[in-house]
Amino acid sequence: MAKPTGIEKSDLLTAAKQSLVDKGIEKFTLKAVAEQAGVTQGTIYYHFKSKEQIILEIVQDICENSWNEILTTDQLMIQSALLSAKRRYENDAFYHKLFFTLIVFGFTSPTIKQQIGQILAAENEHLCNVLDKLWDTSPIDGVSMETWSIFFNALIDGLALQAMMRDDFDVDVFYQQFEKILQTLHRLGK
């Protein structure tokens, strides 16, 4: 198949994000992405094999942008990381809805499962790098930076479940208190 002209893959991802925001995950289809982008479904299939692949690439894009923001900011790294994590709950938990949808797809698709594992490993690695910059040593003897990074990654995803499933969960209050916990760990790691 010849490469379609006139639109880049990144433009299709932007259209896919907008389609998800406009129509929701329930009505997200390759046809909806094509309509949003003003292209044929064939163009979508040229760049993406499935709806799941588009969602996966959107999640990867959000993750990469979040880490780029954290690593290039002039703010204190702890506050920057918390703000980035908290933003993932905005817009009706858009990021985590996509992420958890992918996890469900991963239960039946070994390819999606492997790709989700790669996203998690990359997230853990980024977190480990941030912790290495923050802490001279682990705040608790015998607990590696890798373990801390997995712990924090799992914590953020678990908080997303709390925020999405509990109407009474106060994200702002939690993050204020969570920042205090992290500041205390930061002092212990120096």
C-alpha cells in the first residue's frame, strides 16, 4: 500500500485525542478518528493497525509529554511531578480511562500486554531517574530506588481508581498531604 499524503501520524493522534474527548471511549472508532481528521479510514489503517494501537500511542504520548514537562521545569521536582500526576485526573480522568481500557485489552492481547509492560517499565525508569536526582540514598535502608519507583507508579495509578470510582474522593486534599509525605521522604533521603 502506498503511503497516504497530506497528513502526518502526529496529526492523526491529535485528531484521535479530540475524538476521544468529544465522543468518549465508548464511541471511539477508527471511523470517528478518520472523520475528525478529515481523511479516509484507509489512511488511519496505514498508520495504525487497530483502535487499541491508537489508544496505546495516545497513552505513550501523554506519558512522554508528562516526563518531558517534569524534567525541563524550573519548579521543585517533587511539586512538578505531583502536578503532572494530578493533571492526569483532569478532564474526567482521560489518561487513566485510556490506560485502564488498554489494560483490559491486554488481558486478551499478548501484543497490547507487552506494550503496556513497556510503558510501565519506561514510567518506572523515569521515576527512578527523578528519585536519583532527589535522593542521595534511599530513605529506608534496603529499599532500592527501583522499588520506590514501582511503588510510586502503582500508587499514582491506584489513586486514579480512587478518583474515578469515588465521588467523595478529594484529590486536592490527598495531594496536599501526599506532598508532605514526599517532602519528609526527601529529607530522609538526603
